[in-house]
Amino acid sequence: MGLQESPISAEIREEIRAGRATRERKLAIVGGGAGMEPWMRAELLVLLSRDPDPMVNGRAMNALTSIAPEVLLDAARQLDAALPVLEYVAEHATDRAAAVAALMANRNCPGGALALLADHLTPKDVDKIMDNLEQLSSSRELIIALAARPDLTLEHQRMLEELTSEADRHAIEQMVADAEPDLEKRKTLTQRLSTMNVIERLTLALKGGREERGALIRDPNKMVQRAVLQSPRLTEQEVEAFSAMSNLSDEVLRTISLNRNFVKNYSIIRNLVNNPKTPVDISLHLLPRLITTDLKKLTMNKNIPETVRGIAIKMIRQKAILGQN
């Protein structure tokens, strides 16, 4: 068994992280932490440097000065790293690029820690953060810091502006009315959502329930719509329903079509092609995946663009010729 897995070390770590350790235990860690992985002792020293006991925090701060930078970075890479450790690395690391790499490698790193290093992020780092809506929305400081960068793309500028925009109560009332037929539920949901700012609604889109997602997929803010489609609680049945809705934005339908997991579902493909709101280029891309029966039905759908129906007719004729051969 490696030192990292030592039950004793794990127990000590848990005691200190939970604030249950005795003064003697804390001072023993500060004094040496024999038998403990270097990264673990570094983490605990950071925590103890914030201890309310002056003797403990004073000695812990002194001990931290002797910790090698790489050991602190190793502590920051741990998926369950404590927030103070991530913040300490972001604030004190002399090699800022190495600190960025360590924090970006930790998928659980909150936005607040990354905000401290915003000036040192690479364009690829910014892309990755902008794609991680949960991380991005976890810190207003990160949003503000990213918005101040001079190298943002126009798309990233638009996204950050949307995150700080004001709520449109009328638009929220309308989206709830479209999503919820029950008057009492509609009233309750409208009251909840109308008091939320964009970041709060985005967070709800990621973590809320089916009822909230059904309304928020219609949110006037595109970032909130996008968050619904990134929710880990989103079901395939919900996406099937979304793909058939002609009152959703074409951007939502495009996002659905570009998700490989979503378009493994044939019903979603069929719904998208039959949806008059789906962008023509998406419909044409998906057409070859339809079976002949559905292609024939598509040719009779007067709501979809003539271009799509025309290509469907040609495909049916080609299939007939190939079938004769």
C-alpha cells in the first residue's frame, strides 16, 4: 500500500480538513508529518496557515516557505483538493504558467481560483473554461477577469456579456407560459425565475429538475439554453421532445445536432429534419440517415424548406434506382 493510501494519513487529513484535529496533532504536522505524502503535508500546511490558533498558523506559514513549488502544484492537482490550496497556488506560485496548468488539469477547480490567474491563461485555456459552464458560472470574479482580456474572440465577448445581462421579466413569463400548462405551477415557476439573474438561472439549468429545464430551454439568454443541454440530469426523452419543438431557437437545435450522443437516437434525427426551425445545412447533413419511409413522409411536410424536400425527393429516386439494380 502506498503512502498516499495510508489509513492513518487519510484519517489525519480528514481530521484537519474537518477542523477536528487537536492542537498537538496540528503541531505534529507542522513539525514534520513523518510518513505522509509530500503533497498531502503541503495541503495541510496551507489549511493550518489559516488556523485560528496563532502558534499553529505562524509555524505553518513558516513551514510553507520550505515546500518545493512542484509539491504544492501536486497538491493542487488532486481532484479533492481543498479550495484554500487552489487559491494559495494561484496567489503564490512563482511559475504562473505551471500554476495555470495544474489548476486547469483539475476538473473540479472552481472559477474563483482561476480568476486569480486570468491574465496568464492561454487562448486554449479560455476556450476550455468557456465550454465548462458550471466552472464559468461558479465565479463572477472569473467572468469579470475574462471579460477584461484583450484577446477574447467576438463569440466569447458575446457569451460573457450575456452572463452579466439583466433579466427580461416579460420574456421569462412568456417562456414559462409556453412550457407549463398548469396555471399554479406556471405562477410558482415564474415567481422563482423572475427573481434570478442569468448566472442563477444558468446554475438552475445545470442542476435543476425536468420542470425547470423545460422552461429554461426557452430562456431568452442563449447561455442558459446551452446550460440545459449540458445538464448531467438531462434525459434522452427530454432531448427528443426539444428536437421536435418549433418554438426553440435554431441555435438550440443546432447544438443538439452537433452532440454525438444525442444523434445516436434516430427519433432525434427524424425530429430535427422535420422541424421547420432546424437550420437547412443541419437538415441536409442528417437527411442521409433517414430511412426511406421517413424520407417519403418528409416530402409531404409543407412546413420545412423547399430545398430539404427537394433533396429528399432526389434521394428517394436514387434509392429506387439502386434497388432496381
